[in-house]
Amino acid sequence: NVYSKSVVYRFTSFASAKIAAGHCTENLSKFVMRLGMSSLTITVSKESEVSITATFDDIANLKKFDEELSKFVIELREAFDFKENNKSSVCVFNYQRDTVVDTLKLN
């Protein structure tokens, strides 16, 4: 089984969402190797939403990531105003080509 953690944060402005996404990338990417993530995806939408999806082969590592994410969100709330929607799930289907996307600029 592949276990997945998904969160969506809706910010008050697109500028805030872009800055917050940078903080998310900087702070959460360090757990990729540490917790043996299968994948970590962080996206920003034009609707000022930052989405984070992390997948794991081991549910214990998902739980550890969930704890770290909770600590990080407390810090994020000190700097930004946002609404949170979060869920854990079991992945039924996932396809990923073996490529790495670093950053994508939205106009």
C-alpha cells in the first residue's frame, strides 16, 4: 500500500500563497530522505491555494510527517492568514514518471 497525506491551504492573496509555498518547500523537503517519502508535491494555484501531497510506503512515516507538518503549520500561522483543509488516505492509483520538477513560475 501507498499512504498519502494531502493538505490545502487557501491564502488571502496569490502573493502570500507564493511566499508560503517557498517556506513549505524549504521546510518540508528535508523530510523526503529522512522519512523515506515516495513523493512530495507542492503546488500553488491562481486561486491562492497551496497544495501539499506526500506519499509513503510506510504508515509510521506518514504519521511522523503528520506530526512535523502540524508543528510547521503552527509557525506558518504566525506569519500568514489562511484556511486549512487536510486529509489522510490510502493511494489507489498513482503514476509518476521518473523526472524531477524544481520550480514553475506562474504568470
